[in-house]
Amino acid sequence: MELTSKQRAQLRGIAAGEDTIIHIGKDGISDNLIKQVNDALEARELVKGRVLENSLYTAREAAEELKIPTRSEVVQVIGSKFVLYRMQHDKNKRKIELVRDKKKSV
């Protein structure tokens, strides 16, 4: 699912108040980290991550590399931080209701 600019803006606003829970350091992106990100996305839908100084990745590279195995969307990358979003498939478990783009719903 591709996010619209309004949806990205909504998610950026929500992410501003969230804590950074994913940290990528010198070990890089391992299977264990991917599982941690998947679990966090399942529970929260929106996660904020940070790339530490001793990492070989930039924040953009880390976000793009995590995007595929976690089936998520990159919402934002600023400095050493990034935000990922994955919509909950079960409508009853959704925590974030995205705004709809009026032009595309015609």
C-alpha cells in the first residue's frame, strides 16, 4: 500500500510523540532485529528507529532495508532517525485510522 502525502503527514505527527524503540548499532540488521521490528509493528503499527553512530548504515539505508522483510512503509527519515508504518490487517485491532484522500476515493 502506497501512502499519500496527507497520510504521511498524519503519521509523522503521531510519530513525533512516540519513543524510539529500534536501535541499529554495529551489529547492523540481523534476523533478530527484523523479528523485533515485526513484533513492534504488529503491536503498534508505527515504530520509530535510530541508527547509532557506530553503525555502518545511514538512517535511509536502514529504513529501506527493513521495509522489505517487514512489509512496511517508510514514513520519514530525518538525521539518524526513521519511522516505519504497517497497517494492521484486522480492522478490529487497528490503532491508527488513516485519513482518506478525497480525490482518490471517487
